[in-house]
Amino acid sequence: MISLDWKDNKNLTMLADFYEFTMANGYLENGLGDQIAYFDMFFRTIPDGGGFAIMAGVEQLIEYLKNLRFDEEDIAYFESKKMFGKKFLDYLRNFEFQCDVWAIPEGTPIFPQEPIVVVRGPVVQAQLIETMVLLTINHQSLIATKANRIVRAANGRTIMEFGSRRAQGYEGAILGARAAYIGGCIGTANTIVDRDFDIPALGTMAHSWVQMFPTELDAFRAYAKIYPDNCTLLVDTYNTLKEGIPNAIKVFDEEIVPRGFRPKGIRIDSGDIAYLSKECRRMLDEAGYPDCSIIASSSLDEYVIRDLLLQGAAIDSFGVGERLITAKSQPVFGGVYKLTTIEEDGKLIPKIKVSENVGKITTPGFKQVYRIFDKTSHKAIADVITLHDEVIDESRPYEIFHPIYTWKRKTLKNFYVRKLLVKIFENGNSIYESPNIHEIKEYCKVQLDLMWDEVKRFDRPHRYFVDLSQKLWDIKDQLLKEHK
């Protein structure tokens, strides 16, 4: 049974597709257990037709890999299936993770087709971790990407993640809130996330609080007496403009200001939020509370928020729930995990998967990803996927080209590069210390500032270049010709 205490180490080794175990058994029976294989995780399309995605989930991937083990209960399960050999069962009893793993750091903008996780190791082990690599990175990258779209739509107004009760399970709520913070949210309604990840827990009251008292005024007064220094009132339980705001102003006048405090805000959760927010702003300003914030919630996403602001809504902060925590508009990230290379006698042999669907043809080889930046603007120009040991010489012009439409070429000058894939495991040992969540969030903000605004458009964003080096393209082209 999985503990709900997220500070405990959890053994999720058995969270794998069954075929990963049947193949592992088959590899061992065929003498391939020690065969070194390389796998890439990458994704094919950006959610919501956006210009980029955001990498997230590496810290949880590391925790998972550090805790890989099989206990006797697991081994007894495999024995009960009567389809796994003694060699396999003994392998599990003596299991020791031995893979090397590279990953792009959390908070980095990422693009289709480039490897975001690379695994090298005995094929039994590299195959075994497929499901958890995918679900860990897919989920948090999806939510971080969606959160950032919503944050950008708010155009400087703050976004709070309010979706715990609508998430797909408790892990979706907890790790989704973590990912949303990386994407730019200022905090979450989820208390356990504050305790375990130091992400600020935020919230006010529910309509039930107001309904529990004889009148709305009584409810507001009771709340203000308990929280005079942090008083935000939910004003739409009955009638926002005729009762809610007048009652809030009365309580601010009689309970908050006389005690030396200022009201923090009011929240609107229903109705025509654009109209109501403007009227609330007018009434609060006239009452002497221009510093009282207006918070809006109620089935918001980036498009609703953008429209509200275009309509002149007087909103300072948004609480966004189900459409963020579930990435409702496109709830699948779509990352895949594919074999790219095997190693025999120290020699790397590239492997390719061919398909009539061009988008499903894989890129072979053991790879690195370079991000190329303009020296003058410091903006990212392109990503180039290379062989792992290739070096891009910053002192010389460098030609990039479209990996399918190869006649589309551009020569870059006055640039510098940065490798994106960082080694996080060496021979099964963790060698990477994850930054804290606040550092990841700040890093994400800085990295997004290095992207051109055209890439950040919601509608028809500029297509960021992700190209192959000439050496890598030659290998891919040769393998494609061999499999005609």
C-alpha cells in the first residue's frame, strides 16, 4: 500500500507495464540480460498547439530510481503467474540498479523530437523503468506547461492553483500543484504541498462558511475577528453587489481598520465576472479601499482569463482549478520511450523505428541536445540534436537545417551554446542534486525570458527550430535507406 506521507520513500518498482517484465524474462532467457541499450524519452507534439513545453518531474524520477527494489511479495507474485523462469526470479532477488541516466533540468523549455531523458544500461533495467519515466515526466511537464500558459494569459496578475478536488487522484493533486508552481503559479490551495514542498498554501473561505451564520454580515464579521490581518471575503453567496460588497465594506470599516489593519481582498466565484469585478472595484474605491484586491475563480483557463482582461475586468488575481490541474483542454502530454542504440564490445550500434507516419520515425544514436543563443540578444535561436560526443565550435559559423526538408538551411554566426542533457545517474548511483522548488521556478522564469515572444503566442506560435547535426542526420538517412 502506498503511503500518503510524501516524505516517506516509496517503492514503486512494480508500477510498470506487464510487458516490461515479460520482455525482461525473455531477455534473460535469451542471454541478453547484460546487453547495454540506450533509450530516449521524447514527445511529438506540444499541448494546446503551443510553442513550447516545460520540463518537470525530474526530482520525482530521481526518487523513484533511488528506490528501485523487489521484495519477496513481488517475487511471490511473479512465481504465481507460472510464466517467469528461475533466472528472472533470482535476478529480481539480487536486483541492483546499474543504469546511467541523463535528463534536461526541470523548468527548461523543451520541444518535440528532442530527447528529454536518456537511459543507458542493461536492457532488462532500461526497459523496466519505461512506464515510470513516462508517467513521471509526462504528468508534471503537462501541468507545468498548462500552468505557464495560464500565467502568461494573466499578463502580470497572479495565478493560484485551486484544483486539488478535481485532480485525478491524490498524486495528481500533489505533484500537479508542484508542477503548477514551476510553471509560474504563486501558490496552491493544497495544504500538504505547503508542508512537503514549501509551496505557499493559499485560500479564504467557502460558501458554506457564509451559510453557517444567520446572515452574511455575521459570517464576514466572525471571519474578520479571527483573521484581521489576512481578511479576504467571498462576496457572491447571495447577491454580490447588493449584499456581498456592502457587507464586506461594513466589516472592513468596523472590524479591520479600527484594529490597525487593511483588508486583503474579496473573491468572486460566479456570475458575469468581468462586469461584477468592475462594479466591485468602483464600490471598493469609493469606500476608501483601492488597495483591496479582487480575486476571481470559477472554471477559468488561459482563454477565459485573456477575454476577461480584454473586457477590462478589474481582477488582481485568479484562482484556477480543474482546467489547470487536469490540463482539461489537452490532458495527455504524449511522451514516448524508444530504443535508439545498443552497445556491443564497446561499439555503439544505432537503431531506428521506421513508420509510414513520418512523425513516428525515431532518431537513432546516443545523443546530446545543444541550445544555441544569439550573443547580442541572448535569445534562443534553435536546438540542435547531435551525437553525444559531438562539439559545436562557437568560434566558427554553424549551419543548421530542417531534418525533413533538408534544403531549408541557415548559417549561424555570433552565437554561443549550452548543453541541455545533464547526467543524473552514473552506474545506478544518483550524482545530481535537485534544486529546491523555488530555484526551479525562478530558473524556469529566466529560461522563458530567453525565448522570443513569437514562440510564446497562444495562436499559431512561431515554430522553434529543432534540427539534427549533419553527422546524426547522415546516420538516420543511412538507416532509412537500409530499411526501404
